[in-house]
Amino acid sequence: MRRTTLTALLGLGASILAIVFTGAKPEPPKTFSEAKKIAETIYEKRPITFYCGCHYDGNKVNLASCGYKPRKQPTRAARLEWEHIVPAWVIGHQRQCWQHGGRKNCSANDPVFSAAEADLHNLVPSIGEVNGDRSNYALGMLEKKPSQYGACQMVIDSEQKTAMPPQAVRGASARIYLYMADRYKLRLSAQDRKTYEAWNRMYPVNEWERWRNRQVGCAMGWGNPYVGPLDPKDCPGQGVVRRILDLLREKLKI
């Protein structure tokens, strides 16, 4: 009888905890501005720029930490910016809203564009100058050797409208592109898809990418399947519930 009562109490406690933590269920950001604020919190645990590997503090980049040398804009180079791996321009140009007011109109009136623009899986910390130089170019292979940004291995060719990321992040870049194409029904050229699928195979998921997928996935509510599934147990709210239930079991000796 006593055991049955305690089991029932435990079940009741679990139900109460579930209700309490329902409000903590993640909801993806609704705007780019909101996404940037969340991204700042996520990456403060590992404040390193995506392409060049520079450390940063707040919105100030420590260029010396990665041997970065500004190409032309030292002020912007020292500023951290949040870059869309799949540019908003690329997303928007596949939406009718762009033809009637550009990005501003899409952000205000197209829910699909707004969701894609605010998708944290597509957002990375970047050196401002690199973000500006990359513009809306696709990522791909180039014959040029890295020389534009000091020790940073990023290569950008404005004539070919292509940016070649360092090998260290080619796999991550490809998996973001493939994820965005799937989730938001974006068209990729045959060459781009071939490149990203090749990078996905050649450069396996690493520890940083798995960490990022957990952090971003917990904030969004889902992970990037090209990186790996998101285990809800890895998300803070679920972890709190689990720890409290374990404590209850221990105290009640059930």
C-alpha cells in the first residue's frame, strides 16, 4: 500500500514538473534581431569566429589571436558581425516578397522568409570585413591560394562571386547549406549541391559542430539532421526535470 502511494505521488510530481516546465519549451526566434541576441548568449561559451578562428569579446574581435590582417577595412575587421551562411539575399530571391520591397518587405510579410532569416542553424559569428567581402556569394572551390587576410585561410573572389571557406569549416558550411535547402525548399544549382555533398563526405562532423548543434538545437527546438539528431535530454529544461525526478526516487527509495 505504502509503495503504491509513493509511486502515485511520484507520478503526480512528474506531472506537476511537466506542467511547470512546459513554459520553458524552446521556441525559435521570430526575427533576425531576436536571433542575434540568442546567438550572443550561445556563443559566449566559445567566442571564436567561424571562418578565421579569432577570439572575440562582445562585439570586438581580437585579430591578433588568429593572425588576421585586414584587407582594406581595419575598423570593420575589428567588429564582430552575425553572418548568414546561406545569405538572406539568396533566400529572398527565391521568394516573391523580394520583388515587392526586398528584404524589409520579406521580413515583415513572409513568414517563411522570416523563419529562415532568424534560423540560428544558419547564423555564425564572423569578422565584419569578411562578412562584408563575402556579400551574397555562394560558397565553393577556388584556385586562388589564401592570402587576403593574413593567417586566415578564407578566400573571396568578387569576379567569380564565390567564397571558399577554410578546410576546417567546409563540412560545417556544407551541412548548413544542405539543411537550409531542405527545410526552406531552397533551390541549389547542380554544381553547388555537388560541392556541398562532397564537403559533407570529405569533412566529418567534429566535436565543435556537435556542441553547436546541441546549443542551437535546444534554442530552436530541433537540430540539423546533417549533423545529428537532437536528444531532448541534452537541453537544460529537460535536464532539470530529469535531475529532480532522480532526486525524488532517491529520497523516496523507489
